[in-house]
Amino acid sequence: MVVMKPRWIFLLFFVTFYWGASDVLHAGEKIVVGEVEDVLLLPWGIKLPARIDTGAALSSLDARDLKAEDGFAKFKLGKQYGGMQLRLPIVDWLYIRSSEASEQRPIVEIDLCIGPKRIRTRVNLNDRSKVRYPLLIGRNTLKENFVVDCMQERCSPPACPEVSSK
Amino acid sequence: MRHALCALLFFILLAPGVIRAEKEITLGTVEEVILLPWGVKLLARIDTGATTTSLDARELKIEGKVVEFRLPDRYEGRPFRLPIIEWKEVLSAEGRGRRPVVDMDLCIGSRQIRARVNLNDRSEVKYPLIIGRNVLKHHFIVDVRRARVTEPECPIPPVDKKPVLSEPLPAPQ
């Protein structure tokens, strides 16, 4: 039986702590998401596949039959995601100007569950039926301490406390 | 014996940091990137929403399997002449289109990456270069809370090994 000198025990303790802590601290700071993630729309728990897009300033949600009236946006989700009718207050407008046309889109606030985190975030509403993902997670949402790793896809499934998916 | 143990401990202590640094480089939303071997430094948008990387190419001219273009005036309108590797079909707000794709060496941080780059006139957008997922897959992590995190530092490769047709910059004196 080898008796360890106190300073070796101290050093070993330090080494163990260092190995363990570097990973734990890292995970606590930032949530790593892949290029595509399943995200829950709360409080309904509707699962939407989302493109994680650092090139987009603002997140964007697929809204069908969109109507703006009395400060509210009325729209439906895509059929393959349940087609639910939603009515949300418009908090702002997004003005898009290109050489071809100018467009304005209502901005609303929604609750999302991304990985372990529940966040309230702004999204602009537009018809995304021609694109693959009904939800685009842009920089305004990713600023809530997410980092993007394009080597991965669906590495952070939604797991918010007290939330179940439908 | 004691020295060996010390050396071992020292290595163990340093290893996690070193391995992590090798593994991935964190980028912000905007980074400086150098096109090699020309040494042209551009500001690039780091875009996980883009499948491929694309460069703002003005006065595009196609001659058989070779493409000629210029960088925007801010980059002294530098002319390029490169072989076309393939064509990329795009569906954008303006409709269907076809863009020539070339191979380029990009220096991002300390890493040099040979990447497919598609060429189109991007005069209406802010950044002349979009770094898409084909490049970001080379162990880059994107943190949108940050910008201009890296300084491109790559050795400029010898000219004769590059299968490019345009004249590279002379090596800095």
C-alpha cells in the first residue's frame, strides 16, 4: 500500500477538478445547437423543425392566411404542424426593401423551448410554405446564450421543465 | 522520477485546453477572412443559414470553363480569373438562376480551408463574402453575441502550387 504525500493528494484533487470543471462550466455558459433543431412552440407544445440561421437578424415563423387587424396578427400554422389558428398582438413591424418590392411583416412575441431553455422571443410572420423549415431561429433569439455548431444537427432536443410536446 | 511525474502532471493540466483549441474555433457574426494566395482581406458574414459560401463578384464573364470577375471597388476592383468547378442552381426571391462555383483557399483565424465558393453580384448586401455551412463544418462554432473574434493569420502559400490563373499578390516585403 502506497501512502500518498499530502501535496500529491492536493495535486490530484486539483487535476480532477480541472478536468471536470472545464466541461461543466462550459456547458453552463452556452447551449450548443446544431444547424437544425426541433423547437417547441409554447404553451401549446407544438414541435417545429427550425433552421438555425446566424445570417438572419430576426427569427421568422411560417404564418398562413395572415391578417393584421386591430393591432393583432391572425394566422394559421402549416397543416403538417396541426394548422392551429393563432391571434397574437403585433409588437412591431419589419420593413423589407429590395430592388423588386417593399414588404412589411408583423412582428409578434412567442414562447419557445430550445434545448433546455424556455425563452420569449420576437419573430416576424410570413408565408414560408416554399421553404423547408417553418421556423427560422435568427440572431435575436440566438443571443440568449446559444452557440451554433454546424457539425451537428438536432443535438439539443427540447427539454424544458414542465413542458410536454404534442 | 520526480521530474517525470512533474512533466506528466504538467501535460495533463495543459491537455484539455490545448485539445479544445485544436478542435474548434469560435467565430462571431462577422469575421475578417483572407482569400489565398492573393492576400485579399474581406469582411464576411458568418451564416449558418447558407448551405454554401458565396462571394460578391462584379462584371462576371464566362468563357467556356473559366470565369472572370472583379471584387467590389472597396477592394480595389481586383480582377480574378478562375476555373469553374461546377454550377449551382439557386432559387431566390428573384427567381431561378445559375451561379458559377470556384475553389478558393480561405484563411479564417489560424485555419486555411479550401472551399467551394459560388459567385454572384451581391451589390445590394452589406458583406462581400458569406461564409456558409460548407466551411463552418470545418470545426467552427458561431457565437452571435460576438463579432470579429479572429484575426486571419495563415502562411501565404507558394504561388506555383496553386492551380489558379490570376496573378497573386506579391509577397509582403
